[in-house]
Amino acid sequence: MKQVLQDLSSGTTSLLDCPAPKVRAGQLLIDTTVSLISTGTERMLVDFGRSGLIAKARAQPDKVRQVLAKARTDGVLTTVAAVRSKLNEAIPLGYCNVGRVREVGAGVGGFEAGDRVVSNGPHADVVAVPVNLCARIPDAVSDEAASFAVLASIGLQGVRLAAPTIGEAFVVTGVGTIGLLTVQLLRANGCRVLAIDFDSAKLALAAQFGAETCNPGAGEDAVAAGLAFSRGIGVDGVIITASTKSSDPVTQAAQMSRKRGRIVLVGVTGLELNRADFYEKELSFQVSCSYGPGRYDPAYEQGGHDYPVGFVRWTEQRNIAAVLDLMAAGRIDVAPLISRRVPFEQAPEAYDVLASDKSALGILLTYDHPADARHAAAVPLDPTPRTAAAAGKPVVGFIGAGNYASRVLIPAFKAAGASLHSIASAGGSSSAIHGRRAGFANATSDAAALVADPAISTVVVATRHDSHARFTADALAAGKHVFVEKPLALTRDELERVEQAHAASGRLLMVGFNRRFAPLTVRMKKLLAATAEPKSFVMVMNAGAIPADHWVHDPAVGGGRIVGEACHLIDLMRFLAGAPITSVAALGMGASDALAVTADKASIALGFADGSFGTIHYLANGGASFPKERVEVFVQGRTLLLDNFRTLRGFDWPGFRKQALWRQDKGQAACAAAFLDAVEHGGEAPIAAAELFEVARATIDAAEQLRRG
């Protein structure tokens, strides 16, 4: 498979060889025949990528504030590394894809192999797309025409919000591709339309579609034109499909509208509004959201849960289907909007045209190469042999290529000398991107094949939480050493399966509990070793809020944040106590109408066999400028305070007052190195398996108590 990607740091667009994605439940696997470059959104992304660092910062002031806050809590060096990692990302481009269904995922109805479909899939010759983001193409609509359906649905949603009626006078401000489609949609609704733009060629197309025109660039007054067009009463509605930093389109829309007129923003403009313009006329102003209801709702888009048609008549999928029906009936004509056709293999050149030719409208990528050749599950990245005998190091395969794996785990394993063999991701592209950058030999979308590969001795599992236990058990059963990112398991049944697989395997098992390997934690452990009394712990994780619809909150997918993240502190307390956990008591925030999620605000009290005890405060309702993690230990008339893994202070501690680091170090590199050293030299696991299972049980116990209330 090949896919178009953009480097965020330089704006360079490239065509990358990737493993073909695997179709998952609720998806369609599609062989692409044509895709449309969005001259609005994608030009904006290309321009942003090609801009300098200062320009990027000016374009995202909120992100700059986040960076400054992180620098204050985590340190400058850690923050710089995080920013560089973010800017080095390669992002997929495109969201207007047409092709033929190759395979239908489990649970999908209404589609079959061979169907022609339009979707919001990216510019790739094979795409796997959730079914609610796909629509079947009528026979009367060509593939090229259908590629405009997603863009047209954006305009259609704006039209639906404006609710035009037959005979009303509407203005479309900004007649790029979406604006010209919106003109046709309004005409199909029986409206008179005035198109406003600075580009005379685009206005000529609008006139061809039946609109009157106004060109402010030629000295024409937009407000006067709108009032004249409305025969002096003010226009009934304005749909703004322009992209500009200026607030003029909104101001002009208000001034040309009649009393109780409707203004809908589909594009992007400045929003410095004059209250009087809106107040005196009781104008309504609404921002339209993409393709329509369902957009950005994970349950609809990823989970496949459709909205009942009796309550939500027009979802994003049904909007796309409605556009296709209008095309089939001849009410929407996209042929004049096609500026050029470019073979998919020359996609990077198409983006050069996009950046240089601001008048371009529809740029089509055509996919004429054989479909069967696109479906390789594995792609070689580096021909250097990865064998234990040749490298003298553990030969490692990674399952998962997400943010944490790419930014933290892979660099840690590489720095520790691992021989990087293969990296797997279900979508294919992320494994190719990060695998090539890190120096893996192969990228694949087939995790099972990676686990079964006899050349691989060690597997790292860094996927979503609900697959950790399954991949871990499978890899152990295949005779591999396993490093799994936390959590080890979400349920007691999953944990039991892993325990059984480990007992039968004779292989090393490691969970990414890196905090105990942090240099300041190691120093704490040494200092505590000189004490004889039980210890008292207070640990705080200022976790920060995550949106309520994020997958981590789903008990079946993420397990919740206690299982997914608070487990770090449970393990850390177990390590510092140096004794088995004997009791777990969890108390969470009560239900509140003011909060969508309360399960991520809790206290967990642990008791230990030596008499030590401690409390973990896991809080998602704290200030972002407050340090994320804080550990206090009270023992024998002394106190240790660890602040965000940057400074360690001793109070009344003989021979110790303070140790500080230049940069935050949570122990990720040392954790990976300790595991690889044990694999390479046949030593004991850095954390005893019994202790891993003990911490997992305590974590699951705490989460279950919180769910019971």
C-alpha cells in the first residue's frame, strides 16, 4: 500500500510504502480508484507545515501556552524534546476517497465486496474506513463526481442549519470548491443566490450555476450588493464558506441580513463581532460542524452506532448519500470544478501545485495500478539482517506504533541496544512511519505473523489497553519474552490468562512500570533501606482532565484511568515499601451533575505486610501548572519529597538534603535497558512476575471498588 503523508516540521509531502491495513469489525476495506484533494483544508495544512517555527507558534497561541506550562512543571529540556517529537510527526492527508469494497468487516450490513463507495478515507490506495463514514455510489454517478460528495456534505450541513425555503434570497461568501457546491445546493432548494468572492474565475463558475455575483476585489460593495439583491429588505440568510483571518465576512453578513436572518459559518473567519449588528436585527449565528450529526462522536464514527432516523434524520452518512442522490438527478454538476487530474504516483507534485496555484479547485488523484499488488501485509524498511547471532542483542518486535510507543518506548529500546526487527500496527501507516524512522527491518499490519516469526525473540506490546493481555498471552505462548506497557490486564479473567501463559512459557515478563527505575526513585530506595520502621506514603498524580468520550474511560477498551495510569503509583508504592500489599481501599468522588466523569478523581489506600501504609490521590481536576506527580515518604522522624521526578529533598534526613536533575527522568530508558539486559544475559526479570501480578490484582481491585461506589 502507498499513502500520502506530510511532515509537520518541513511541510514536505511524500508517498510512503506501508503495509496494507487489516479490516476490523465495523469497517470496510476499500481499494481506491480516485480521491479528491481538498483545496481548503489541505492547502491550509501544507502552508502550515511549510511555515517556520515562529509562524507555527503564532498560528497556535493556545499550544504555545501549553508548552510554557509544561516547561514550568517538567523542565525546559523535557519540553523541548516533546515539542520536537510532535513536530517530527508525519500526518496522513485527504478525506475524500472513492473506491471499491474489497472486504467487509464483522458486524457490517448493507455493503458487500465490489460495491462502489465514497468515504472520508485518506489519500491511500487501500483504506479501512468505519462503515458510518461510507456511502454507496448510485450507478448514475461516476467515481470522479462521487469524490466531491464528502466536500459537498460539508456545504449541505451548512444549508440544513440555515433552513432555506423556496424563493428566499441567500448569499454564499467565498466560492471555493465548497462554496460552489453550496451555491448549487441552495439553487436545488429553490433559492436565489448571490455569490461573493475576490476571484473572478470562481465567480464566473458561480454564475454558470445560476448565481448572481459580487467581486469586492473589483471595487464592488458586498453589503450594498446584498441589499440590492434582496430588493431592499435584507437577505434571508448567509452561508460563509470563506477561509480568512478577517472578520469582514461575518460583519458584512450581519449588515446585509434582514431582521431575524440566519448566518451560518461553514469556513474559517475571524470572529470579532459587533453586538449591535446582531442585537438590533435578532440575527441567528451558527457554526456548522463538518459533514453533520455524528461527526467527532466516537460511538457513531468508530463504534458504528447509528442515530435513529426518526430522531436524527440527517447524519453525516445520510448527508453524503443525499449529495450522491442529487448528483444522480443532475442537480449538482462537479465537472467544471475539476482543475486537473494527477496520477497517484505523482501526488507530491500535486501538492506543489496546490501550494503555488491558489486558483485551483478540484485536484483529482487517479489510482490506475493493479489492486491486488497493493495488499502486502509486510513492507521491508531496512535490509540489514536482524538475528540474535548477528547482532548479539535481543531481536525485538513491537506491536503498536502510537504516540507513547513512538516517542518513548522505541527510542528507549533503541538506546538500550535492541535489534529492532519488525513493528506492527493495524492501520499499517504508523508502523511504516515510525519503523523507518527508528531503523526497524520491517513494518507489518499482521501482529499474529510478528508474534509467530522465529527470528523475533522478544515482543513489546504497546497497543490499546483492551488488547494488552491477549497479545501478551499469545506472545508468551509463542515462546517470546514480553515487555507490555501498562496495564497488564483490565479484568481478573485476563490476568489469569496471562498468569497461566507465563507459568507455562519459561520466558521473562515485564510491565512498563518505569517509575521505580527513575534515578531519584532509586536514590529514595537506597535512603529508605537504612530505616527500620514501617513507612507512610502520600502520592499525588495531578493527571489532568481527558474528554469524557475518550476511549480510556471505556471500561471495556481503556479500563478507566485508575487501571490505565494510577497503576504506576500502586507499583511505585509497592517498590518503595518493599513488602507485599495486604489491603486495598478506594474512595472516589460521588456522582455530580457538574461532571461528566468522576471515576478519575479518587483516593486509594494501601496496606503492606510490614505495617507500612499509604494513600494515592489520583486527581483529574487539578491545575495544569501544578506538577503532575509528587511522592512523600514519612519514616522514623524523617521525610523524603520527590517532586515530578526532577528534584528529591530530604527533611531531617542524616547526610541528605537535596538532589536535582537537569531534566525530568521517569525511568523509561532505564526500565527498557534493565529488561533487555535480563533477556540478553538470562538473568532474573527486573520485576518479579509475582509482584507484577500482585500490583495488577490490587489495581483491578481498586477500580472495581470505585465502580461499585
